[in-house]
Amino acid sequence: MLRGLLRLQNQFGSTLSLIKVCPRNQHLGLAQKYSTASAERKRFYQDVSISQGEGGVFEINLDRRKLKTPGGKLFTVPNEALAIAVATEWDAQRETLKFYTMHLTTLCNTALDNPTQRDKNQMINAALKFLETDTICYRVEEPHALVELQKYEWDPVLQWIENRYNVTIGSSSSILGPDIPEATKDTFRQHLNSYNFWSMTGLEYVITQLKSVVLSMGIIDRHLSVEQAVLLSRLEEEYQIRQWGNVEWAHDYDMYELRARTAAGALFVHLTSESSTVKRKLMQD
């Protein structure tokens, strides 16, 4: 288990370490709420292992009992890399299982049970709605210092994605936001359609956390680190904190928790969209 985790860390850098964070009492989004019916539970197993089941999928074993989803399905994942990552979440739990910290398990449960019964097209539509209200597209008119900060920090990312996908997005200080061309929406719709159902589950989760398609694609395309994307998504809040101060522990907690959720979602996308590559690397000695 440890060797597999080390190989994952070598490939995905600091992403795995970002996923570990202290508990949070308030959860956002259906995927997080669907992690379990109970927020905590006493640990009931000693050993965690993975095994390959029928059809090449991988299963998680808690002692000799196979893990199941909240909906009662056998918990299976499409590749060994994701199985190792999920098993690591379960193995890292102490005397009390804190399900709300197990973001990869939650995303797998959501993909397997699909509690809202949505298809991939509906997920894409939900994700694209964030493009119309994207965090970095809404600009303030004052104060001048924040206006300049938004230009300095957000404009390069906006220019990058417009060049990367050959689209026009723009920004606006109007409450209505920028007028996103239909051609831009069609381009992103076509791109998102290239993701499988599992990967789209993770990508929509990241978009929801950051409230930004632009920043989310920056992470997935490895143009931005998780830390950079989270800071950019909280730019106005960080500015206000520098101006007026903050409750330090609360600010740090929110920041690290957002990083953890975003990192988990990004890792989930990579592990479910690059399964063959990841699996080969994991199996090499």
C-alpha cells in the first residue's frame, strides 16, 4: 500500500498531501453530503487492502469485508491507482472515521450511485452555467487597488484559457457579467464531452468548489497549481483580509479545507481519465 501511494505522490506532486486536512462541520455540494448518512463512526476494521474483481475493476476490502456504497452497491473503481488512493483514505482514519474528510471516497460513491440520476450531458450543462458567472470574469469598479489587483492576477489566466481553447470569454464589472459567445460555450461543451462520466463527476466538483470553469481548467491542464487556483478564487476575500484583518484560525481552516476538496477533485479527474497510464506506472518496479 505504501509503495503504491509513494508512486502516486511522485506522479501528482503535492496533490495527495493537500487532500489531508482537519474536519469541517459544514459541507458544500451534493457529492460531499453523499459521503455517508453519518458524519462520524467508530473505526470497525484493522486492515485495508485492494483486490481486482470481475471485469478488471478494483475493490476495497476492510479486513475481509468488501466496501459498499451508501446505495448498497459494491464499491468498485476503474483502476488500481484510484483504488490505492481511496484505500489510503480509509487506512489513514484513526479511532473515529471522519467521513467528511474522505473526498475521494465521496466522489466514487457519487459516480457509482449517481443519487441525482443525471447523465453526462446534464452534468456538462450544470458545469457550463458556472462559465456565465465565473469568479474571474466578475470585476469590481472600486476600490482602485482591488481593480488593479484583479487585472494583475486574473487577466493572465483569462488570456491563457482564451488562447488555449481559441475562445472569447472576457470580463465585466456589470452585475450581468460578460456576454459569453455561443461559440465559446460550444467549444467548452465539446471539450467537456470528451471526459468520461467519472472524470466529469470530478471536474464538476472542482468547478463547484472554485465557482470557476477557468480556474478549474487551469488546474486540470496543469497550468495552475491547486494552491494558485484557490488563492485566485479567493482574491477579493484575501484583499479584504489584508485591509481589515481576520480571525486567523478560521481563515486558515477555510483555505486549507478548500485546497483539500479542490485537490481531491483534480486528482480524481486525472486518475479516472488517465487510468491506463497511471496503472502502468503503478505496476512498474
